[in-house]
Amino acid sequence: MIDNPLLNSFGGIWERASHVSINFGQLEVVAKIWARQEMPSPDWYLPTFPQEDEDFIQFLGINMAINYGFVNPKNKKRFAVRYKRRLWKGSMALSACLMRAIENDFPILDADYLSKIEEKDLRKILKGDMVTIPLLKERLKTLQMIGRSLNQDFCGRFERLFSNAEYRAFPTPWDSGIINFIRNFFPPFYDSSFHYPSYTHLDFFQRAQTMIMIYHGRASADNSLEPIKDIDRVGPVAGHQVPQALHNMKILEYDKELEKKIQKKIELESGNQEEVEIRALSIRATIELLKMINEIRSKEDPVNICQLNYRLQQRAKKSRSPHHLTLWTAY
């Protein structure tokens, strides 16, 4: 079990889920295959991220603050943009838009600018191929709030948030931890749901934990950045891609009604019990998959959650079946 304090309340939904289940036999089959394969950890030196470390941290925090809702609810198409002679989609399309904005002299890394950013600017910044990104007004409010919080509490820089937390994701008797700082100072990152059958409150914090994993990936490849000291406590995360990959591999199973909704791309409202179970059971399946893989691999070469999460995301990109459709600001 990953020692992630956010998961302390998940036991109830794992035991009382009624729409989603885990096929443990198939989980074992996949674990045996993946345990014998290479699982690289990305360093995030991509055209859609800054190369300079200081800019990378600021860019990453701003990026992850608005990293949600990429599917157009009307035509079901995913947000896309051409950048550097390549078509980027979804989350990477957002990164491409932000990099393009920097090149076009929009000061998006400046907290003061973000706190006052106007819709006309953001509409230009997040212009995709023929369309503007979904949830534009929600992203506008998010960026304004992020800019104000950075200025008021962290000298305008996400780097200060990481250093104040002593590069720990979770609190210790001496440090607050990145997640706690985000919980207390950055409401747009908040990501929680309630599961009524088990009567439990669930904290997912998908974007916040993803931000930490991406930062750690860059830090692991660059000696100038401080790695996350408790990275083994972070994750798993579950937005759209991880459940899609697990379902495509027949690890995650849905009841007939839910399966029909997903195949027909019927939107599941945020907080809907089906949507909550998809995310929660994906987290359990990922934990079990990680455990099985490492039981097979040698102790000298274990896989960590960053590697497995990235592998699942890459697997989802190859899937021809749709993911569940939920358009909101958590993921």
C-alpha cells in the first residue's frame, strides 16, 4: 500500500462500489507482462515545456492550475493545436498554447499579470485549431485566483511554494508539505468527491499530485533541481487517461449501463457515483498493479508510481475506445 494520506478514506468505496469492479485475474496477466518490460521515467524536456529550470517550475504550476476539461461537450472532439510543426492534443495542447504565448510576449509567468488577466488575452492565448478551449471563463477565474495567491503568499513564484514545503509532498511534524499549501492557498486545485453508499469524503487532488510527479521527473534528470523527498507517497492519480487504459486492458470493468454511457460518450456529471467509482477503483487497480509488478521484478529494479502512471497514460493514447466523459475543473 502506498503511504499516501489522501487514500486513508478510500477503503469504503473500494469495498462498496456497485458500478465498477476490478478483474484481478487480468491484473495479474498484465503485471507479468509489464514486469519484464522497460518503464522509463520521463524527464519532461519537451518542446511544450520550458528548458530553464526556474521557468519550468513556474510554467508547470500555472499549466496544472488550468489543466482540465479538454473535450468539447457538443461535438465530443478533443482540444488540439499545431505547434512546432506538430499537432498536440488535450493536456499537451494546453502546454503548447502556453509556450506559444511566451514566444508571443504574453507575460503568463508573471503572477501580477495573471491576477489581472483579461478574457480577450486568454482567448488569444488558448486559441486552438479553429476553436477556443472549453471552459474558458472557468480558466480565466482560475488564473486570476492563482496570480493573487502567488503574489500574496509565495512572492509570486511556485518555486517558493516548493521550497517552503522543503520539497515534500505531504506534511511532517516540521514541514507543511506541498499538498497542504495547495489545499490552503490554491482553491482551484481542490479536487474531492463524496461517495454516498460508503458515506465517505474522497480527496483526489489529481492535478496537484500530477504536478509533483512531473516536477520530480525533471528533477531526477537534472541535478540543479531538488527532488521530491517523499515521492513514493504520491499518487496514484486518476483523471480520464488512467481509467481508460485500465478499462481497455480489461482490468477495470463497468456494469452494462455505465459501459453503454461511455461507449455513447454520454457525459457523467462531476460527483456522479459512477464517475467517482471509476476514479477510485482506478486508483486501487493502479496500486495493485504496482505491487504485483514489483513482486516479480528484482528488488534492485523496482518500478515507482511515476513510471507506472506515465506508462498507463501512454497506453491510453493508443486506445481506440473512448474514456468516460466528465467536463469540469478537477481534471
